[in-house]
Amino acid sequence: MNKPHLILTPGDLCVGPQEIVLVNRHRIPPRSSSEFDERVNEYEATRIGPREIRFESDIETEHLLATLDVRRYFILNGSLCRMFRISPEESRRRRRGRALAREIMPCQVVAWLLSQRSGSRPTKINLLYHVSRPGEVEPIDFWAIEIPVAPSDMIEGFIELRLELIAEAMAMDDGDLPACSLEERHGSKADSFAKCRYCRAARVCTQFQRHVETM
């Protein structure tokens, strides 16, 4: 029997299996890029230039074949880098804190993929935070967090686990899918469903619709 085949990004491995399944099952298309998004992409492309890395890599588990589509990562002086745009308010709140798992793990996955492709891996990972006001392309501030590259066996285990969780969820009905965790919802004490309001799967997500009904 042929295995299901999904095209995912490294970041999708940090997304709840419920969201991945609903988006693919209901064939929900990606959101169209706005004119502002295109301006941001053009600005970042001028900063990244030829250092951007783009490739696809197939990973097969017992129950699933996944193609990981890697783009908008880049190599600078041997380091793997990824840009994040954040608001001044978020910058003030986070500057002395730690990077989020959903920012770190996709980079670790890309570092692991590079090691599998070329036999060598980046020396370190740099998360680059561009602080900009709403509607403005040019950043008003910039800061970075440097993290070490994780051991290969740790990241390989992470990838296999996340893909198997997705494969298990694909066999479930919509109403039985595993609920997204607080981290997967980008939740906090102030707003436990912060991401869900903008999630492509929100209209077909039983978990979110139940939450809306209680409001």
C-alpha cells in the first residue's frame, strides 16, 4: 500500500498534527501574499542575497513520506541564520528572554538536513530579530540569539516522532484529532488561542469552534 505523501516546511514539524491534517484533508490553500509581504520579501532578499539556501528533502517513516521544502534560511560565515520580524512591543517583552521552540526547532531540522546532504553541518545557529513598526519594511532595531547545533540523533528522533504523530492523526476523523497544545496555539495566559484566529484550519477545527462557543 502506498504511504501518504505530504509536502511540509521545517516549521510544520512544530505545528499541531490536527492543523496539518485539516489543512491537507480539506485542501485549504495557502494565504495569498499581500503587496506588503512582497515588499518584505524583496527587502530580505537584498539582505540575504546569494546566501539563501533552497532545497527539498524526502524523509520516509514507517507510515508516511514527507517532502520538506526548505527556503528563507541562509548561511553566513558558516552559521545557519533565520530572520524573524517582530513588533517593538514584542521586542521589549522578549529581548532579555529566550528564543521560542517554534523558532529554534525548524532551524535545527534544517541544520540536520544540511548535514545529511553534504556531510557537514553549520557551526551554529543565529536567530535574527528585525524589529519594525506595522506597515514599515525597514527595521528600526535588530538583535540576535545564538544557539548551538543540537546532536544529530536528537533531531532525527524529533523529526521521526513528529511525522509519526501526523501519520496517526491522518487515520482519525476530524472530531477525534488530537487537540493542539498551548505552545502549538502560540498561547499565553492572556490569550490561549492566539494563533487560532488566523489559522487556515480554524473554520473546520472542532477544538477552536468549541472554544468560540464558550466565549
